[in-house]
Amino acid sequence: MCANSGPSNLSLDRPCSEDHLAIIAKDLTQWEMVAAILGLSEAEVEEVNLSYKSDELPLKRIKMLMKWKNKYKENATYQRLITAFSFLDRCDMAERVRELSTTPSRGGVHHSTPFAELLKTWYAYTDPDPDVWPPIDRRKFCKLEIGKIETAVSVNGTIVKKRVPIDFCNIFSSQTELRKETILIEGAPGCGKSRLLWYMCQMWAAGKMFQQFSLVIYIKLREYSTIQSPCSIADILPCSSDIKERAWREIMEVNGKGVLFLLDGWDELPQNLQINSIFKEIIKSSPKHSLLLSTVVVTSRYVSSDELHRLATSHLETLGFADQEVKECIMDITGNDKAAHALMEALESRPSLLSSCHLPLNAMIIAYVFQVKINNLPTTLLETFKLLVLNCILRHVIKRKPDREHEDITSLESLPKELQESFYSLCKMAFCGLLEHRMLFSQKELNSNSISDTLSLLYGTKLQEATGPRTMYSFLHQTVQELLAAMHLSRMPPEVQLKRFHEFIAKPMFHPFIQFYAGITSLKLNGIIGILHNTLSYHWARIDVEASAMIVYQHFRKAFVSNLMSPLGLSEETLEKFKTVDCKQLIPPDENGSAHAMGRAMLLSLVETSGKQFIEDDDAQSTTPSVGKEAQVIANCLYEANNPTLYELLDEKIQNLQIINVPLTPSDCLSLGCLIARSRIRCLDLVWCDLSSYCMESLKQGLGESPCISKLQIADSSLDEQTIQKLRDVIRINSNLNSLSLGFCTLKHKGLMCILNALKGFQMHSLSLCVSNVQVDDSNGPVLQDFIIGMPSLVALDLTWNPLIGDNGAYYIGQALKCNNSFRTLTLCGCGITGIVSLCEGLEKNTSLTDLDLNDNNICDDGIKRLSQSLASNHTLKTLQLQRCGFTEFGIKSLARMLFHNTTIATILWDENVKMTNEELMQMLKQCGLWTHSIAAILFHCTL
């Protein structure tokens, strides 16, 4: 036992503070024995053990001490801790507790440390990009539209992904659980990700927001693209060495509790640092760095964030400004109501350009250009950024030589000779940096490239290195570097251009650069069309491969979920078959065999989680493949190139376009719309793409002008009211549409009414409508009845997995069946139907329905008996699905009696109702006098 010496009992008999417990937990060993001595039960210790993974031992220690504090409250004192450690002969720990008992509680790193005060001064009085132009009010960035991406698994085993709007001040969770929080913020170039983080810093420094954090540490990742990777987290703290060591020690003592790291620009880090660096360790929170309780926010473009999806605990998207903020931004830059009104009128006459203004950078460029050159508005991404670069150079020249005439400088191609050398040298440096994934350049590199004048296209950043401070230079924006790099490539020999184009089009990180190159050259080089053909061929192959994998994946997911919901469960033999399944037999091979590995990973992920009812959200998201990135970048390139010949040459290649789990910006949708309008695409599938109203506005014109598109699928997307209204406009202007699928979209009552009214507005030759799992209820019954009766061209309606429709909604559908004689397919799977009297009455009078799906409705024997009576006189129905409807052998007998009179039904699917072999079924039918070979052929089609 340790000697009992130290401070008075008064300081030892008070409750322990949480931050002191976090410090104690860091060096705590034998935590389970300590827990027992402190009075925690075996069940409570086991609960702590199960709360965290095996490699999260520090969190288990903290959790145990917090549970002890919450259990004993005022009696969880320093003295009890000292007694426990003394009993275990841990005199060092007992002495450490005595020291802490005399130290004031700080609740994490103290707000008033020299490091915290230094950060607050830095955020309050400096700008991370002082030379960035055009300017904009920083307060606007709290009004950015932010959406939280949520994924879940529905009851039928399908992954559902939706975007939920959240306020800027609520991006952090309110959870009290001791776990690290890592937030990924994605967005398109120029959507305001960096400015959003800096605004967070300023609000924290001013004491207005985010005061739950004692430290907010902003790190611009592009500053580490050229210097040696830091060895420890202490190396990246933005302070001098005399403060750095103390600051880092204080952060480590509390395991990062109350510390917020803001990592800006993951896509600007070289790939080797994305794979293995101190920044990756901050996000992962490796135990060796003692940051298990810190919070991390990391920003990235979509093209570089795949790995972060798996590591992030929360996934957000910045969508840019809403309509009102676009107007305010234009007002700020133009400076007067008259100019702002004129610009808004010009933009409203060009909806595609207006939709691009939701990106703050685009809005700033367009507003400034309009102010300088009235009515001179860009139409493409290339034109927008060329005008930005040109006006930066003009401002630079005017500032240097205000007395000179500059009217002759109307484009980048017409720069005076004295500027051309520096400009094209900057283009070369930008290209070389892009190849090496570098965003920073030294003064030496500028000199070696004969760059005597940066033309205000670069700005300097002072970096603290071991050898002292050093000034590095970066372009105003990464997109500016990509534009200049593309201009350099366009000046290289044709064979080099073709080689680089072929190399870069397959790499997502180079797609913005490729788009600029397409706009500059119009893709007129011989050989370009061959590369596009090959890329599209690869795209279609991937669609086949990955769609097959997804089908297998969803099939086995559904198998697991349905079996887990039933008492049967999966046998060990079945599980072993899943483990040894040969993916080559399920998925077509590709050149690298990646499809096999992907398919196997999908299947094994399901096997490993067979004991869970639902797969974890992050696992579900990480195994969902993205399909269509190649087709999307080609659409962007074609739009920028504006070369009609290319559309004609690729016309036969593009007929069905499928894009799955690819984030689409309004610019992407504008390109897609142009491709649809100029080609013979018949089918467009957009799955898990979460289209905003801006995106739908950009798609609208192309879908309306398309001469061929007849099938539109927008599935698994969170559609807000504005987006649904834009979709309604698309429906109204497309005269060829005969198939519309909105499965797993959040339409609800109002959204469904909007879509149905739009469809009723004009007559089509035939229409198939899928609105499965769109969260409608029985209040939509009258609307559905009016729609079915008023749409003689309706041939198929899918209402799968809308369980709130119920018997009341089924009544109205049954009434509609009496009046519509063009209806052929009706799917009511999982609609919560128990009484089918009205449906049966409709079937008795309907003379067109051929396929009826009533799967997953608890109809039972009485419902099957009533249905059989109605179908006995029906002479059009051919297929009847009654799987998992809760009936017994009495229901089978009712169906058999019906088949004596009905001569048109060829298939009845009745799986998972009564377990019966074909022999048992035959014996039962013979005993009842219901046996015939034709009836047996139909009922034997599907038995368990």
C-alpha cells in the first residue's frame, strides 16, 4: 500500500472533474481491476468493453471512469481514486491524482493559453488569401446551403441515400458519447469550402459560435504539397517553437478533448500524403497520437474523397448559395441596385448560366465581368475562368501602368508580347505542378521558368520550416492552375496532346483540367474520337460488370434481411456457400479482374455481417460502386468543346446512359442536358445522385429538346419541393416520355400530387410509372384514383414499399380499376394491405390487367379466398404474385379451386407462406379433388 500523504482531505473529498479523469485515463493500466475496486459491476465493465473496438483501449479507460463518475456522482472523489491505486500499489498514479486534486479543472485545453490567444488574434485580423479576387463579404459563407448525406438500409434490404439540409451552426453532433467525430465536407470547385472553414475560425475567435472547442486549428493542406511531410502533429501547429511544445503537451494531456482540427483541401495533398501522412493519422485518430477525443473537419473535391467516406463519421456537402444569396452576392460586387437588377434580368433569360451562379466563385466572376463589360456573359466553364484570368491580368497591368491604353487586350490570346513570355511560362509551371500534384511553387522555380512577373495570378504564403521562414507561391485558385495547365498542353505537339488526353481522361483528379483542354482545342485532333470511343466502351463494360455486382449485392443483402426477419435464419451450410462462391460465375471478367475482387468483397461483407439485421451505414456506402464517371466527364468535354461533329460521331455509341452514385453539379447536368439534346439517348438513369433544383434546371432544357429520350429514372434521391417543381416542368415539355421511375425518392403527399398532375396534363401513347417507397400514405388514395381513371395511356403503376397506403388507399385503387381498361401491370408489394374487397371488385370489372403483385401484404386465408372468387371470372390476368402474404394451406386450396374456372392465369408465385414440398402439395390437392395437371403446373412453379 502507498503512503497516505499529500494535501488536505478537503481537496480530496470533492468530485473528480472530467478533464482530470481524461488525464488519469491516459496512463491507466489494469482498468478492469480498477473498475471493480471503484464499485462497477461486471455487467457495467462488459458494457464498456463492448462499446469500443479492441484497438480503442484509451477510450475504454475514459469511458469506465466517466461511468464511475456518473454512477456515484458526488461520491466519485479523488480520495476514492487514490485508495484504489494504493490498493494496486500504483503509488505513481495515486500521487498523480493528489497533484490533480489541487489543480483547477479546465474542461480540456484552456481557452486562455498563449496558443489559444495567438490563434484568436490570427483568425480575427488576418485573411488566409489576402490577394484573392474578386472579393466577397465573408459573412455570406454562413448562408451556404449544406446538406448532410445519410444512408440506411430499408426493410426490404435496399440502400437508401438522402440529403438532409442542416444549418451552418449545427454541423457538429450533439452526442455526448466519448468518440472521435470526423466530418467530411465535399463540394465542387469554387463552392466555398475553404471560406466556410475560415469563417468558422473567425466566429470561434469572436466568441460567437463553436465555443464548445477550446482550440480551433486551421491547416491549409496545400502548404504541405512541396515541403517535407511533417513528422509529428506538433510540427503542423501554426505557432513559434517556444509556444508549440507547451501547446502540444496540453493537447495530448486531454487526448485532444475540446480541440477542433480544420483540414482544408484534401484534394490538394499529393497522393502519397493522402495514403500515409500525419494528416491521415489525424483523421484516423491513431492511438499513438493521443487524439482520440478530438474533432476533425476535412474538405475535399468529390474526385479525391473516396477514401475519406470510410473514415468519416459524418458526410456533408456544400451546395453553394441559394437564390437569395446569389442576388446578395451580385449586389455586393456590382455595388448598386440598377446594375444588379440588369444582371439578374440577363441571367434569368439564361437559366443554365443562372444555375451555375450558385457556386460563389462563379457568381463573383460573372458579376464582376458584367460590371466591367456590360452584357458580355460567359456560356461555358472555360469562358468563365478565362475572363477571370484576363481581368486579373488587366487589373495588374493597370495598377502597374495606369497611363497606358489597354483596350487592345481583349483575350488571353491577344496579350502584348511583353506579357506573353511570363504568361506562357506560368502555364508551363502550372502544368508541371499539376502532373506532380503540387499547388505551391518556390521563388527559385519562378526564376528557373523565366517568370519575371506573376501577373497577379499568384500570391505568396509564408511557411515556417526547420531552416526558417520561406515564401511559397500558389495560384489564386486550383481551378486557375488547371486552366493554365490546359493552355500549356494545347500548345504541345499533337502526339503529346493525344497521349496526355488518353492518360488523364481515366483519372478523376484531372477531369476539370481535361474539360478546359476540350474547350480550348474543341477536340479537333485526329485520334480524339477513338479515345472517346474506347472510354465509352470501357464505361459500358463497367456498367455491365458493376451493375451485375450490385444486383448480386442487393440480392444477398435482401436474403440476409428477410431471413433475419423470419425465424428460419440462414444455415451454416448456406453461409459456407456464400464464402466459397466463385464470383467469376456471377460477374463478367474485365482486364484487371477488379470486378471479381469487388463482387467477392460485396458478398463477404454480407457474410461477415450476417448476425446483424442491418449493415452499418459506412460499410454500405463504401461498398456501393460508382458508375458513369467516364460518361459524365465526356459529356462535360463535349459541352466545352462545342463541336457538333463529335456528337454525330458518338451518336450511335450513346443510347442508354446510366449514372450511379456520382455527385452531379449544375455544370455537370448542363453538359448532360446538352448531350441528351444532341444525341439519341433513349434511357437516362440517375441513381443516388441527389439532384438539387439547380441540377434539375440545368437538365430541363436538354430533356425537353431530346428527340428520343423515353425513359427517365431518378432513384434514391432526396428531392426538395423546388426540385420536384423543376421535375414537373421537365415532364410537361418532354413529349416522348413513356417511362418514369422515381423509386425511393422523398416525394410524400405533396410531391406525388405535383408529379401526377403534370403527367395528367398531356396524353402519351403509353406510360409506366414507378413511385415505389416514396413515403406516400392513404391520403393519396383519391389522387391515385383520379390519376388512374384520367390516364387512359397508363399501362403500369408500381407502388412498392409504401406501407402507409393500407386498406383505405387500396379502396380507391380498386375503384379506379373498374374504370380504367388500359391498365396492364399493378404492383402493390409491401403496401400494408390486409383487406382487399375493393380490389377484388375492381378485378371483377377490369378487362385489361395482366400482372398483379400483392407480395408482402398480410392478406391471410380470408383475403385469398375473396381474391380467388373474383379471379374465377377474370379472363385477362396472367401473373399473380402472393409471396409472404401470411396464408396457409387453406389459401392454397382457394387458389386451386379458382384455377378450375380461370383459364388465363399461367403463373402464381406464393413463396414463403406455407412450407410444403411438391409431393405434399400434390397429396393435398388429390384429397380435396382439386388435382389436375394444369393446376399442378401453375402451383408447382414456385414452392418452398
